Amino acid sequence: MALKELFSTDIGLLSLFTIGFVIVMAAYIYRFAKRHIAEDERNAKLGH
């Protein structure tokens, strides 16, 4: 019943889109932060 409503109603599809968007945004922020932390560590080791 709940899955049928999730995939067939407007509010269900909007909820599904929102959940997907939040997951993608979290993955992007994680990669962004991890990349910049590694860059800062490299710069600290080089003395910049």
C-alpha cells in the first residue's frame, strides 16, 4: 500500500525526488570536504 502510494501519487513522487536529492547532495558534500581536507593536509606537510 505505502509503496504503491509512493510511486503513483504526486506527493509520493515528490517525496521520492526529495529523498534522492538529499542523498546525492550528501554524497557531493562528503566528496568535496574529503578532497579539501586532503589538499589542506598536503599543503601543511609542504609548509605552504
